[in-house]
Amino acid sequence: MPTPPHQSTLDLATRLKVHAHRCTVLTRRAISPSLVEIVLHGHAADLVGAPGNDVMVHVDDATDTPTRRRFSVRSVDEVADTFTLWISTTHEGPGARWARTAAPGDTVDIVGPRGKIPVDAVADWHLFVGDVSSLGAFYRMADSIEVPGRAIFIVETDDPADALTAPFDEGLGVTAIFVDRAGRAHDDATGLLSGLAAFTLPTDEGHAYLFGEFHVMRAVKTTLLDRGLRAEQISLKAFYRVGQANGANGEPSKDL
Ligand SMILES: Cc1cc2nc3c(=O)[nH]c(=O)nc-3n(C[C@H](O)[C@H](O)[C@H](O)COP(=O)(O)OP(=O)(O)OC[C@H]3O[C@@H](n4cnc5c(N)ncnc54)[C@H](O)[C@@H]3O)c2cc1C
């Protein structure tokens, strides 16, 4: 019999009205200088939700107080009962540490699915703006766009070799602008704003998905509003916030 998740994990899932399972690490590998890919086995259909959704991972077993971090689902293989996470390891934190050290055969408590930002089914084009931590979410969301559709990625990388591409359906129009961070701080919006300035927004109806650092995503949203997008065309999710660890809900503080 597989071991059930910790009681606190089961309680959290009950409160959130989602699932809790103990999954097994199948593989872990570095896929770029900043990104680690972890493939988890078990209960995939219960946990992965829709494109754009994430899971809460119990990343630290060392203390009685569970530390959980949220990571987007990059892809799912329902036949193999596996799902894949892409995790940024550019910084120090329990989530990054788990991603660096998880080994095949390790078990980990997962709560999911989480997340409320779906792919806009009627948008003519989809603009994804973020950094390496958002690539997994962006590529799964773009995988679900009906062709012919358009996906535009403006992504800041910590290392030029983080500019990972993905094989999308033939018929999906893809534009990708990777901006090298070039040593700028993670709360400096200059790079993404210059990437955005290099791109002319299409004139038909689109939707922008902004996933990344708290201050940077706010600056990007302001710029997009200034450039004529309506608020309802923009979905923003702060993934982390410079100088602060994420909270017990796996999210950065929203205090101004
Ligand atoms: C809905 C959702 C989905 C997410 N999906 C993903 C995903 O698919 N892949 C992914 O990599 N991340 C994802 N994140 C972000 C991830 O949960 C946070 O980066 C989290 O802070 C990592 O936990 P940690 O324990 O490593 O760092 P924490 O303990 O939270 O923070 C420690 C320090 O590191 C800094 N820090 C945290 N994350 C980053 C970062 N990415 N880059 C630079 N500095 C950082 C903090 O500012 C803090 O100073 C997601 C977040 C949310 C809310």
C-alpha cells in the first residue's frame, strides 16, 4: 500500500476542495542553466487540472511546519500517469533546494490542482510575458491554443541558454522574444519592458498572461494598459517577490 500524504496535506486539500496525493519522483534533470525538470509519478489525472494550473508541493520535510511551494504543470502523460514541472533554481529557498536535490524514488506530498487563470478561448492572440519560472506554465497553455491561433512569448532569461523552445502544433503562429537579464535584479522591469517595446501589439482581440516577479508584472501591466489593452484582457499572477519568501499559501505578499 502506498503511504498516504501527511494529515496536514489532507486537511489543506479538504479546505481547498482539491486532491492530495503522495507522488514519486521519477526523474530530475537540469534542462538549462536555471531550470530543473522534475517528472512525478502517480495520480496525475487528479492533480494536474487545466493548462495554467499548478500544484502545491510539500518541499521541506525537515520541520513539523510544512513548507509548500507552488509550481505550474508543464505537461501531463495520462497513460504513463506522470506530470512534469519546470522549476527555477536561480535563488536560495526551500523550493529551489528541493528541485536541486530531489532524487528518483523520493516521495512528496502534492495538493492540486490550483489556479484560476485559464487560456482565453476566444482570444485571437495570446501574449505571455514572464521569466524562466513561468516558461512551464506558458508552454502548456500555448499547447492548448486551438490552431490557427497566435502565441507571443516575451521572456526574460537569467542565462542565454535558458531560452528553451518547444515544439508546438503546426498552424500555431509563434513569436518568441527572449531578453537576457544581463545581471539586472529580478525586480527590475527594464528588460521585459524593452522586449515589449520591440513588439507591435496586433489590432484584433488578444489576451495577455503576466506571470513572474511581483513588481515587474505590475510594471508590465501598466505598460499594456497604456498601450490600449483593457483590464479584462490581462491576467496577472505574481509568482514571487524579490526580498521575501512566498507565504504559506505558496504566493508572495500582495501588500503595497
Ligand atoms: C501559481 C504559481 C505558479 C508557479 N509556477 C512556477 C513554476 O512552474 N516554476 C517555478 O520555477 N516557479 C513557479 N512559481 C514561483 C515559485 O513558487 C516561487 O518562486 C517560490 O518563491 C519558490 O520558492 P523557494 O522556496 O525556492 O523561494 P522562497 O523561500 O519563496 O524565496 C526565497 C528568496 O528567493 C527569492 N525568489 C523566489 N523565487 C525566485 C525566482 N523564481 N527567481 C528569483 N528569486 C526568487 C525570493 O524573493 C526570496 O528572497 C509559481 C508561483 C505561483 C504562485
